[in-house]
Amino acid sequence: MDAAFRPPGLHGLIGDHPTIVKLRALVERVAATDATVLITGESGSGKEIVAHAIHAQSVRARRNFVPVNCAAIPHELLESEMFGHERGAFTGAAAPRQGLFATADGGTIFLDEIGEMPLQLQAKLLRVLEDGIVRAVGADRSIKVDARVIAASNNDLVAAVKRNTFREDLFYRLQVVPIAIPPLRERRSDIPILIEYFLDRMRQRMPGRDWSVTREVMVNLWSYDWPGNVRELVNMVERLVIMCEDSVIDMPLLPSNLVSGSRLAETRIPTTIGANGINLNSLVRELEGRMINEALKQTSGNKQAAAKLLGLKRTTFAAKLRRCGVIAPSSPDEADEA
Amino acid sequence: MEVANRIPQIMVVDDDPDTVSILARHLQREGFVAIEAISGAECLRLVHEHRIDVILLDLMMPEMDGFQVCRSLKQDPATAEIPVIMITARDDLDARAEGMRLGVSDFLAKPVFRRQLANRIRAQLDMLATGRATEAALSNLEHAHHADKK
């Protein structure tokens, strides 16, 4: 498949990273089948978008795509939501109701957060997957339903199986075709491509307007870890566009948590000592690191020239570079601590 | 998501031999195999002799700097997909912009924190595992498809 293949709506999988290119091929291939799919990925990585893309590219596209968030529906209601109920099946069931599986007949049902499904319901889902037969709550008879099942979960379904909160047989039955969507921070090189893609979408939405991102903003967005993944990036691009008064998206628009590391933004070395005192050692290390960094920057990385600029012997400079330079035990404010 | 039957091989490239050995020791403690290179040229030679999973590349090196090494790696189809993590004492906008342009997978400022370095390497290994899993799923589907036709 063409690496630049970018169907509208598949923006969870925009990019040139080799894994993303393979994922797009897999989505296209699996759409041509009726196989059950299990999509895993962090929050915001675009699981529903991928599920919907599989549906939209399949022969079922003209029928319903029915998303069900298993975590959002109270456990006691989930069964009747999914399979429907007869009149009087339980208190409050005044009229019979068709379940979401029946709504998805001929189409696709998307079971998001499948790990949240209660065990008793998992058993029922397994039977539906095996023979396509659905029985509404309180009903005497079963009906045959032809719904393709796509399930999704965070990466913790394997752990749920080990904890016995998720049925192993159901896990394997769902995982006929596994699709794992990587977090955005693992494919940083796609960030500029995604930003340009979302800007383009905004241009189409607001004809006549145009925006460009300064290099500094782009580098900061590229350096950020995006815990909310592609969804967080879309929201950020839209926010920057809305806040942008002219056409240039520049640093003052960036929220402070997106401005990367201390060295890309100026930090201030204090000249007075407050009531809480200071940590002289860390301050000296900070200043030393910054001056070394600055000297290397001015000399384009020439260590000998940098040493001279700092009034140090080359060997002293090399030792300092190594000491403050290679590896440090993890600090409490280290973001990657988890 | 790491491959269970193979210990990941991480190459460390830095012109300072002490830095290389400090990093290599740390990587071994984290359960990786460390391949050491003390120049860009050595990196480009060794990368063809081992199955390298991730490369930790210093930016400032004499003769051939990290950017030049990265460019060579990315231009060679045999090495283009190996994730490169740039590690450098020179952390400024220009350096990061160039790293971004060259397609480095990550960019870390020295000093790197132990846990941070291990996490960033594991993130790239996870990504490689996802790529392999995707390939396997794709090839399973192709086989099923061909079996159906027969």
C-alpha cells in the first residue's frame, strides 16, 4: 500500500513510521474479512477510529456501526442494552426493547473497554460469538444476529486474564486478529506529519484561513510525550489555531507543560536566598551544565574550543562533561519515573 | 512486549570511551546486551555485523558527528528502521530541530536519568514488537485468505 495513503477518518493511523504503514495495511486487509478484531492501545490512541475505519471499508459499511462503551454503562443494565429485553423482564422494563446486537445486525458492533464487562456477561458474549445467537433478557426464544464484533481495550487485558477477571477463552476468541496501536511518543517522527494533517483539516473547515507553525513550536510539540496520544494532539492543534490571532503559531501560545526541558526554556539562577534556602550543589551543577551546553553550542560541538571558551584545560573539561554529562540516578521530579 | 527468546542488543556510540563503558554497564544491568562503538565509522561498520535493536548515538563526535551518522543510517535501507536515540550534552533548539528532521526516535539531554534511559529504550523495543505483531497478523490473514481460495 502507498505510504501516503490517508483515508479521511483514519487519523489514528496517519504517519510514515514503518509500524504505522504496516498497521494501515492490516486495517485494510482485515476490513475485507468478517474476522473478530481486538484493538489495544492507550487512551486517545484512536481505537474507535480504527474500528470505524474497518467497518467503513467493509461490505457492512451501509449497515449500522454500533459503539458500546462497556465501562460507561452500569453493569446491571449492560446485558439488556446489549441483548435487549422483553416487557416485564425486570422492574422498569415496561416495554420490550431491541438490544444493540440486534441494531448492529448486518453491520458492526464495537465493544469498547471490553475489560470492564462483568464475568457473567462475558460468558453470554462468548456464546454469541460462537453461534451468533442472541437471547433478550426475559425472552423464551433466541434470535440469530449477524453482527461483526470488534472489541477494544487498554493494554491490560492480558493482566485481567491472569487476575481471572477476564475469561481466557473469550480473550482468544476475540483476538482472532489483534491490532495494537502504539502510543504517539513511540513514533515521534510522525508528530510533524500529524500536525500538518490536522492543520489541513482546520483549513478545510475554515476556508480562507491559513496557519503556519514556527520551528520552535514544532520542536517543542515533537519533544512532548503526549500521554493523551493523538486525541490530545488534535485538541492541541485546534486550540492553537483558535487562539492564534494572525496566521503564525508561535511560542507564547503554547501551554507551559508543553514547553520541553529546562534547557529549551530559560530558567533563572537565583541571586538571593529565600526563607526555604537553596540547594547550592544542584545549582552549581545546573550552572555548570548550562555553561558547558552553551560553550558547545557556540563552538558547534568542538570540545577543545569549548574548553578554551570556558577557561578550562581540555582534560578538565572532558572530566566535567563526563561527570555532569553521562548518567544520573533518577531524580524525584523525573517524568519517566513510572 | 519484548521478544522473549532474544535479549535486545543496544549499540552505544560515543567518542569518549569512558562514557561508552558507563552507558554499556548501565544497559547490561537493565538486562540488555550492549555493543560499544567509539566513533561514527565504527557504528556504521558494527551495525552490519550485529542485529542491533536500538542505537544510542552521541551528537558531538570528531570527524563524523551524530547527525552525519544518523543520516547514513537512515539512507541505508538495511539500517533505516533501527530506532536512533540521540543523547547529547548539546541540547538546544537547533540540535533538536535537526534530530527531528533526520527522523531520530528520541532525543535525550545529558545527564540522562537511569530510569528515563531504560524507559525510552523499552518504548522503542515495544514499538518494534508492535511492528512484528502487526506483520504476523497480516501474514496470518493472507494465509487464511489463500486457504479459503483453495
